[in-house]
Amino acid sequence: MYARETAAFTLAASLLMLAAPADARTLLLHANGITLDAAGHRQAFVALVIGDDGRIMQLLAATDAAPAALPADRIIDAGGRTVLPGLIDTHGHVEALGRQAQTLDLGATKTLAEAQAAIRAYALAHPALPWIRGGGWNQVIWQLGRFPTAAELDAAVRDRPVWLDRVDGHAGWANSAALVLAGVTAATNDPPGGHIDRTAAGAPAGVLVDRATGLVERKLPAATDADRQAAIEAGLRIMASVGLTGVGDAGIDAGVWHIYERLAGSGKLTARVFAMALGLDAQQSIAYSPIAWEDDDHLSMLTVKFFADGALGSHGAWLKAPYADDPTNSGLPFHSDAEMKHLVYTAAQRGFQVAVHAIGDAANAQALDAFAALGAGAPMGLRHRIEHAQVLDPADLPRFAALNIIASMQPTHATSDKAMAVTRLGLARIAGAYAWQSMIASGAHFAAGSDFPVEPPNPFFGIHAAVTRQSRDNLPPGGWYPAEALTIDQAFAAFTSWAAYANRAETFSGTLDVGKWADFVIVDRDPFVIPAADLWKVTVQETWVGGRKVFP
């Protein structure tokens, strides 16, 4: 394509560079451009004309006449590289992503011993820190068959408190100093929606699950506003480096909202942030009514997020029947049915969309029941969502389409969880787990994300997982339950146009069309022609938001 369209645009480019720019405009030339049209079909283009306001003025195919008379003050030569719409992650945690990059990250550790060595080295390298903070650990990868203990953490660091988040953010690992400081003893009761892992004698063993994590977290030194802004800015930089131009930030408080407002107002918000207030209290502290997209469509707060349960890896996901590997446990419901209905109703009556975190089949059923209870009297036009929709009773799956609930799902969760999920659920329940193709076939709206930093933020990792149902080392052969895999077009839409719809941003982003913002990425290879196994290797070389380069 590069050779074919070069002749059509070389003369145009020379004329453009000589022209006196009446308006500041940008011409992107020599692109192997791919976007989706209104029907969801691939549309090729070789050039974009971007106005001085950062919006697309023209989309040019190889057969179109060159815009020789159009003034421009900037020429971007894609050099035949592939240009795609900016990718959108419908469910991530920007502050946590940045904070992970600034603290101890155990995500690469393969054994408990490796983790202990990394913790010990980090503590030695940071002698002035009053607490050792970090996360990313996963006892499943370590093949412990149990949670790690405070004693095992003491073996690495005992001179100050240590608190390390599990990879899913739904459990924390404390050393003895942290437990003592938090006052967690054998006499401490499990809080509602939480669990303290205990020794045979009933003493706290070292790991606290879901709402029990608050027992330690309330003792952590409070992050300053400057600390939080630095973490958010670090997270935004990471997002830009992997081609993310939009995100659903899934659970923020007023402090984060005000940081976003400052960044947006100063032109430093490098992604379009669909903010979700974490509960009714956070919503009220930010705004009583929804905040539509503002600051050139960089920021909105249209949604309130609630939790129905915990996570599968920490046995916190709420199941209709007990865990296959823990017959005494069915998980941790966060609310009674009546409480969930009240929360959903209250938020909806205020005009907010509702996003419910639901991993287990019981949690998903509860969320669907709460949405169904809204009835005909509920405000119309709200795009309610279930975040994760990870394990479903097959009988509940058609209810997403029937109730018009968006399934906001994360493909890399399946390829990370595949071995653990079978252990937790047993083979019979896998039929309703990570059921992406079944969800789409049912007629439900589907959108994709990563839940970063639980999973890496790279959207091409998610596209690869969605298409292959394999981990990045090509396992298992043929894919894990491959009937639920997506086509490349579906996976691409799930991170672009479908994601924009889920974030109420489809009128100005998600595809490259005239009138929309020029949010695009330039990548090193064409994801539509390379082998599916190589999709995760696609590398972002440039990221643009509103016609402005934000990476590198």
C-alpha cells in the first residue's frame, strides 16, 4: 500500500509545505490506516487531515484525490506504518498503575523465595521508608496451595511494617509488625465482606481478604495530594506508551477527581478519562449530578461503581455453590440483595449509570436482579454495566441483553486465570466463565479492558488473549475453551468502538471519522495480517490524542 499511495500524495505534500497556513492544520500521510465504519466493518485510509482544533477534517482512501489546495503547518509521514484509532480500556485503575511503578512490584516473581529476596532487596535499598509497600504477588503462580504467611514475610523484613497487595487488589499480605500496629489479633472478628486468614490456633496468619484489608490500610501513612498526582501522571505515561487514549477509571474518590480536573484544565490529561465514583459517598463528594464530558472531552463522571463480591484467586468471588477446592466456602458477598437494590436504585435515580463489580455467578445474579428491579420508572438512557462478569450461571447470561446491561470484561483475566479457574470452579462451571463469544452472540453490548494493574495495561495483550484464548507463551495449544474466542475484528472493536460506547464516548472517539477527535496510534505492524500468536508483540511507536502527540 505504501508504494501505491505515495505517488498520489508526494506532490500534495510538497504543495502543502509551501502553502501559507491560514489555519493550523496537520496532514498525516503514507499511512496503512485501519478503522471501523458505522457498520463495524474495516475501513482503510492512507491519509488524515486534522484541523487546528484537533478534530478530523478528512479521511482519505488511496483512490481519493489529494487535497493539494489545503494549507497545513505540519506533515506527519507515517512511512507506510499502520495507523489505528486510539485504544480504550474500559476498566483500569490509573493511580494504582502509577503507584505500582513507583513501589515494589512482585508481579514477575515465580516462587515465594524469589518474592522474599525481592522484598529484602527493596527494603535494603529504601532504608528510610517507614512502611514497605508494593504488590503483585500471586500465591497461585508460586504454587503454594495456600496464602503466604506473616512469618514468611518476617523472614524478609521484620524491622518495620510491610503491606503488599495481592495481584487482584482483593487481598493484602502483612508482616507481624504491620499486624501488631493494626491491632489484628486472634480476637479480631472478620468484618462483613472480609476474611482474615488464620492459623490452626485462630491467630491471624498474615493475609487479609477484601474488606478485612481495611484493618491494616487505615494505619498506612496517608498519601499526599502531590504523591497521588505523581502516581496518576506516571500511570498516564504508561498508558500512552501502550497506545491507550481512553480509560474507564473504575473507582475513584474526590481526591483523584480533583487531580484529574487540574490535569485537564492545564492540558496535561493525556487520555480521555471516564471516571467512576467508588460508591455513593464518593459520588456525593464529587458531584450530586452526573458530570458530562468536559475539557474537550477529556473528563467525565457519569457512573457510580459498587462491589458485589471479591476475586476468584483469593476465594472472595461469590458463588452459587461452594468452591471446588474449598467446599466450606462460597465466597464473600459485599451486600445483601436488599442493600444492592437500594444502592443501584439510589444512584440511578440521581441520574448516574451504575457499574457493579461482579466476579462469581451469585454476585452476577444479584447485580442483574438489582438492575431488573429498577423497572420502567427508572431514568431512561443510562448504560448500566457489570464489571468483569467473569463467572456466570449460563441461565443468567441472556439477561444482559434482555436488561440492556453492558458486559465490561477483561480478556487477559482468562489467560492468566485458566489453571486457577478450573481448580476453583471445577469443570462444570467453566461453561459460564469468561464467556465472551456467548455474551456477544446473546446480543449484549460487550467491551474490553485489562483491570490494570491487575493485568498489564497493554491493549494488544488483551486483543491477543481475546483472539487466541492463549497465554503469551502459546498455551494451551489451540486455546483454552476456544469456542469463546473472538475474531480479530471483534477484539479490535472491543478495545475501540465498543469500548467508546461503554464509556459514553462514541460520538467523539473509538473510530477515526470526520468530526471526531484525532485520537490515533502508529504501530510497528498490521494486527490484521500478522499471525494471531504475534498480536501481543505489536508495539506502539506513537500515540496522539486530539491531534497532539503524547508518546513518545
